[in-house]
Amino acid sequence: MQCFMCGAEVGNEKVCYNCGADILLYKQIVYTSYVFYNQGLEKAKVHDLSGAIEALKTSLQYYKYNTRARNLLGLCYYQVGDTVRAINEWVLSKNLQEEDNPTADRYLAEIENDPGLLTKLNSTIKKYNQAIEYCKAGSRDLAMIQLKKVISQNPNLVKAHQLLALLYIQDEKYADARKVLSAAAKIDSNNTTTIRYIHEVKELLKEQNTGKRRKKNDVFTFNDGNDTVIMNEHALRSMLDTTKTSLINIVLGLVVGLLICFFLIVPTVKDNMAEGNTDTILALNENLSEERDKNQELQEEIDKLKSSLSAYDETQDIPTSYENLLAAQNAHAAGDDAAAAESIQLVSKEVLGTAGKTAYDSLYTTLAPTIIQGYYEDGNTFYGDENYESAIVNFQTVVDIDEKYNNGAALFLLGDCYRLTGDSAKALECFNKVVELYPGNQWGRQAKVYIAADDTELSATEVGD
Amino acid sequence: MIDFEEELKKFEPAIEVEQAEADIKARDLTDLTDLLVNISSQQNATATTK
């Protein structure tokens, strides 16, 4: 270390042996400066900028070459919106320590690189100063407008917040004042002026809320578009207290709504429903008729297809019928009339040609007794088994071919089958024919008995052979 | 209770950019070390005279 008086090297000595200067005292002064710098730094870290500024100023009063303290002081000024003071501190810092002072270099470079910033800040400062002038001249409204502009341009200018709050307090707008002061406290948390104003505003708000300071003709103001409406408290309360009126309006609205619904909407809805139903029925009728037409068309189509199918079946039946006819002829030629009778019955005469029909008729006539006998025997078998339905089919076939077969036995047995199945009319018809054809033989006599007694309930066994 | 007029007096105009140079020049940069140098110088002078 060098002596502050003569510049001689003094090392760790307390006194300079060259000039006798008090080195210890000098060192104590420098150390005290750094102690204040540390305090300022701690306060700045917790946003106690006012406290930091005071500590850093003290630090510099001890030792002006404490560059760190000066740079930090400039930063604190900058933070509270006092930009010109901040620049001054950085310029001084640079002058006092031209070399190895990167912090000041950086801050100044940032401001130099943004010339618009300086202009803007200067304009804000001018407006702030003008606002102070307005206040002093009694134009508080103009001052408020200016201060609001200043805060919008430089939200960190604590002094502007404080002055605006003071104006609000003067106009008894305590809530607004509190809001502005809260913003100021966020920037500089321990500013004595801000704290004092906040306390004052809190007290005033308390008094206002408890009504101690309420005046009889308290007035409220609010903005309605571009107009400012002023009214006393009673008028405002009565305007806001619309509970009863609202209730009455709601009830009236409900009643009117119900009446409208009953007299206008319900009939209209009913009419619409009736019209809708009629339309639906008409539509359904139309659909039904359309469906019927379609059904008829489809039925016609089915008939056509059926006729086509039957023609097709007949066409298919032709060769089979000829084959059966040939088989019957062959069987007959071989002397097997039973097989011939079976084959000829499988022939469809309608599908045969003229020659085929002639051959069929000829062979059928030849085989007729065999065929009839077959049917008659089958009929008797069914009759014996009391299967009268099948017996009727066989006896009817026999009767259709030859109603006198076996001296009227087939006809009588047919009638008897009808009698046993409860068809009295058909039974009597058969019995009458038997009596007519063979009145003297056993079938005729038995038929007479049935007819005379009208006793169709008699058992066939009683007839005897 | 805040006295508006009294409070208003505490608000001083902020330094504008144009006033920056004048402000720096007007600044008294004397610190304690300067005072110590002065005192020491005066003591040395007195001692030399004697």
C-alpha cells in the first residue's frame, strides 16, 4: 500500500515513516466506506432502494473512489426512475476510475446504444416536473393527468407514484391512493414517504368505512361514457337497490309469459298437431294405395312366373310321360299287366302328342280292368283299416272310371265311407245311385235300408256280403 | 394527518438530461480521505513552520 500523502510504500505500517501521515486512520476510513457499501448492497437486494441509496451515499462520503458503491448507487437511482442521477453516477465512476471499470462501461454503453430511451426518459422527467408545477399552481386535475402519463411511460418513477397518491388523498380518493402506493412499495419497499402515506391512507379508509367521517351529502362520481355522473349516496343506494322492483318485474314477466303461452302458443301448437295428423293420415293412405298397387303387380308377376313354371314342368314331363307310356306298353307286351297299370298311371296324357294320346287311350282301355281292380283292392284295404279318407280317394277313382264296378259295390262302399266320415249328403247321393242301378242286389237293399231309415249311423258290418 | 402543501414542498423537480453536466460540475466530491489529506497537510505545514 502507498501513503495517501507522499505516495511512499508503507506496507502494513500504521504511520508513514516518510511523511508521518496516519495510515491507520486512512485505512479505517476506506474500510468504513466498504462497510456502508455492503449495507447498501444488502438493502438493494431486498428492494429497499431508499435505504440502499442512503448507505451508498454515506459510503461515497467516506471514500469517493469506492467505484462499486458508485456504480450500485447509479443502478439504484435507475431503478427508482431517477435516470439522470443514475447516468451522472456512472459518468463520475468512469472519470474517477477510467481503467478496469467494466460495470460503468456496460451501463453507459447500454444507454448510448439506445438514444430513443434517453429521449423518452427525459420527456417523462419533464412531464413529472410539469406536474409538480401544476400542483403548486393548484391545477390538481392537470397534474393527475400528467402523472398518469408519466407512470405509464416510466412505471418505476417512485416519486411520481407518491405525488399522484398525495393528490388522490387530497381528493379523498383513498382507494386509488392505496393502489398507487402499493405499486410504489413494490419498487421501493422501504421508502419512508411511501410507508407514511400508506399508513395515512389506511387510517382514512378505516374512518371512511366506519362512517366517522361520512358527511351527510356524500357524493359519488362515476363515468358513464364521456360523462361524469355525480349523485349523493342515498340516490346511488336507491338506484342500486332494485331487489323489490326486480322481483315484481320477474313475477309480471312470468304471468305475461304464461298468458301468451296459453292463448297464443297452445292453440297454434294444437292446430299444427291436427294438421300434422291429417297430413300423416293422407300420406299413409297414399302409401297404402301405392303398396297395394305394387302388391297387385307382384301378384300378377307371381302368376306369370307360376304359369311359366308349370309350362316348364309340363315341358319337363313330356319325356317322362313317353317313357312311362313305353314302359307300360313293354310291360303289357311282356304279360305283366300290373306293372303296365302302374306305369301308365304315371303318364300325363295332356303333354302327349296325338299319336301318343291314341296309344295311351288304347293301352289304358286294355289295362282299365287291372287299374280299377288295383284301386278297388286298395280302397278295400284302407276301408278295412278304417282309413276312410284314403279309401274314398281309391273308390272315387274306381267310380269315376266305372260306377257300376263289381255290381255297384264300389259305389256303395264310397257312400259308406262318406257316411262313416259324417258326410251324409254325399253318402245319400251314392246310396240313391246304387238303389237306382241295382235295386235288387245286396248293395241296393242295404242302400235302401240306409235311405229309408235315414240311419247312416249303422255299422257296415251289419250289411254283410 | 398529511398536510398537502407541506408534503408538496418535499417534491423537488427531477434533474433533466440537459442539466446533467451542470449537476456533475456542481457536485462536491470531497470525501473523508480528502479531509484527512487536508488535515495532514496542514499539520505538516505547521510542523515545518515551527
